[in-house]
Amino acid sequence: MSYDLFFKPNSANLTEDQLTQYFADRQNYDVSDGQAFYENDDTGVYFSFDFDLKDWAEDEYPIAFELNYFRPHFFGLEAAPEVAVFVNAFNLLIDDPQTDGMGRGPFSTEGFLRSWNAGNRFGYGILSHNKSLNPQVYPTADLDHIWHWNLNRAARQKEVGSSLFVPKFVFVKGSEQAYAAVVWPDACPICMPKADIVLIVRDELSSAPNSNGSDEVIITEWADIERIVTQYPYDSAHGCFLLTYETAPDALVQFIRSMPLVPYELEMRVANDGVLNAELVAEIMSID
């Protein structure tokens, strides 16, 4: 199931080459054969535009946008400004055929989010018909915080340069609620946001020689490292602790090296599109 939105140029002069160049010039798009596919590696959000402007009739809407349902709410939040900028760039009219959609006419961000959220809620309704499903969930406010952090991660990394590592949030599978995690390689200087768990990569700080040559990746809960991390300044503007040093302090190195090996397996990872809004899932699952 997906949210489908259609666009019509106000001018017959718009060409596929213009659209191809437009999307190619924007971040996170892969463009080929009349499709522009958006995928943000940091946030996990993806959607697509398809266009075929050959011999289109005046009453047709030859450009289509698709955003999947049954996704966390931030998929709509990230898509909305991309659609708005696209519509404004080419002065497009829209056709939103969803039940709670905008209909035909001008585009609005508010209308887009109202329409997509209603459809996404309907998509969550699959849970009320198949209660054997056990989706991974996370509170909406925290999902929002994580999405904003990931969305701005690259800009923040560029701002601090190579002096600090800015990790992105990933999710690790729980019994029902997922765990928000960040990766910390070899006690490197880091902008450390509070996370449920920290995936500590030990290469140079390995506790023992590794025969297969791979790094040790261990899982540790925030409570286990909180005492160490909170000794450093807190950046309230960005919501993280600033672990700044030229060389990791001996006490920190020994602490990391001494941590028990609790291995992390890739199958424990949950993609961002598979972590649903906990409150909406609870509401849907309560439906008889």
C-alpha cells in the first residue's frame, strides 16, 4: 500500500530532461529511466517520483509520486518539503485521490501530511486484522528526536570536521520495543547523544587478538557507560555530550577494554522503516 500523488505541468514546455536534471542536482536522488528514487542513508527514508512526458494529454497527470504506508511518521515529514519544493520549482498542479486527500488543485504541506498520515494509519490497520504480527515499535516523540538527529547528522559532521565523530542512530531488535543505538568506534572523540544502547567497536582496543581479523562489536546499555560519558560537557543545543580529547584517556581506554564481550549480530539490526509509532500501534491493536 502506498500514498500516490500525481502532478500536471502548467506548461506543455516541461521536458523529461528538465526533470532529470532537477532531481540529479538534488541530494539523495538516484535518477534513471524516468524515475527519481530518493533514499537518505542517514534517516532510512525513501520514496520515488516517476515521470513520462511523451505525448501526455492536457487532462492527464504524467508525474507520479509514491510513498509507502506502514511506516514511521517521519517518512511523511521528510517527504513533504521535497514535494513542496518540486511543485514550486515547476508550478505544478496536483491530483491527490486519497479519501482524505487534497483532491485536484494546488499543493499544501499541511494537506499532504493530513492525507499521508490518514493513509498511513489505515496501513497500520493491517495489525487489527492480523494480531499475530509483532512489529518493532518506538515512542513517537523519541522517533521524532532520532529522525531530526539523523537528518542533520551530515551537516553537524561537516561543522565539527574530523575532530569529532557524529554517529547516526540505528535500531536494534527488542522483544517488542526496539532499542535506539549509536556506534562508538575505539573510544574515538564523539558527539555522543543519549541512546538506549551503544555499539562499541573495538579494533585497536580489542580485549584479545582476533583470529579472523574482524572488529569486536559489543552491546552495552547506556547505564553502563553513563558515568564515563557524563563527565564531559553537554551540548544542549545539539543534545549530546562532547567527548573531546587528542588521545583517549587511559582510564577510558581501560574501561572500554575491560568491558565484557557481548557480541552484536547483524540480524539484530532493524531498518528504520520497520520501527513503527508505538502509540499508533497500541491504538490499532486495541481495536476488536
